[in-house]
Amino acid sequence: MGISQTVEAAGDGSGSEFRRGVTSCAPVLFGTIPYALVLGAQATQKGLSTVELSMMTGLNFAGGSEFAAIQLWTSPPHIVLIVAITFLVNSRHLLMGAALAPFLRDLPKRKVFPALFFMCDESWALGLADARQRAVAGITPAFSPRYYMGAALAMYLTWVAFTTLGALLGPMLGHVETYGFDMAFPAVFLVLMRGMWTGMAAARPWLVSLVVAALVYLFVPGAWYVAAGAVSGLVAAWLMAGDA
């Protein structure tokens, strides 16, 4: 069933749109589970309890920064360093939120704040891709908040549940990287990027961001490559906007 048929069949879209978001997110969820288990297992190896890990994943909900925090974790932890690295890794959310802002502008704040809290790379990409498809199909409004929240909540619950399960099973599994689970992380992002592909012209800022991030990663210690890649991609997108 096409997207226009789905929305038409949904009527006002209250329950059906939410379920459509969950269904659309399902393939991504299966890719999320392996690296959620990896994070949970790594956390227990660093000495975090299951409760501590569940609180971290539930309150932060940003896998990249959580992996960075676990890698930097010591006893006692270097709080300032971990906070700074977390901010750098999560700096991409500033751009993601800015891209999502036009769609959330007309929503009440009681809906906007939860939408931003539950925003992650996967739900953001799915929400924007769906909005583009709806716009092409002539459906208004283009952005479906219920679809987005269906995908976002499914991601959130899966992430918290399976990182917790990874923490519980970690001592039995040992180093889960040996099973190749850590490859699921880049695989999911490649799939998301493929879904957002619109041609070489629009992809040039991605290439600039990739090259800058790679160079900074090679020559500058720390997680500065994340912020450098995000800022350079934004600048490139602005400079190339007239050529796309």
C-alpha cells in the first residue's frame, strides 16, 4: 500500500499513523538490537550496574555519545571530560533539530518537547523521509507527528530494553564484538543515508563533512571530528544551496 493510500485509509490518522511509524521503523529496530547489546555488555565490563546503564540510556538516548562515554569511563569517572565529549558527539542534534523545527513550529510545546527528547538519528531520518514522500503525494500536512512518534517511541523502548539486556547478559557473553555485532551500527546508518539519497548534487555537503571529519579524526585527538564534520557539512550545504 502506497503512502497516500495508507493515510487515506487511516481517516484522521490517530492510531493508524502511529502504527505506521512503528511498522516503518521495524527494519531499523532489528539493526539496533545488536549494537544495543554491545553497549550494555561494554558498560558492565567498565563497572556500571544495570540500573546505572538503564538510567544513562533512558535519559540521554543517543547511542554515539553513550559509546564514547563508556570508552572514557574510569573509576572514579572524569565527569567534565565525559560531559564535554558527550556534547561534541551530540552536537549533530543541533542540526537535526533545526531541520525538524519547521515541521514542529505549529505544534503546542507539550508535543514539541517530547518530540525533541525522543529524537534520534533513526526517527529523525524516517520522519523527514516520510514528510518528503507525503509532500510529493500532495498530502497536507506533510509531516505526520503521530507517525514520527510511533517510530521514535519504538526506537526508544527498544534501545533502553536491549542495552539493559546486554548489561544483564554481558558477563555470560564476554566480548560481544567477536560476534560482529558492532558492525550493525554503521550498517544502520548506511541504510538511513541510502533512504535520504536524492542525487550527487545534494550529496556534496555529505562528502565535505566526511572528508573534514576523517582528516580531523586522523590529526586531532579527541572527538572534535564530530563537531568539525557537522559544522563543515552545514557550511557546505549553505554555500552549495544555489547549485543543488
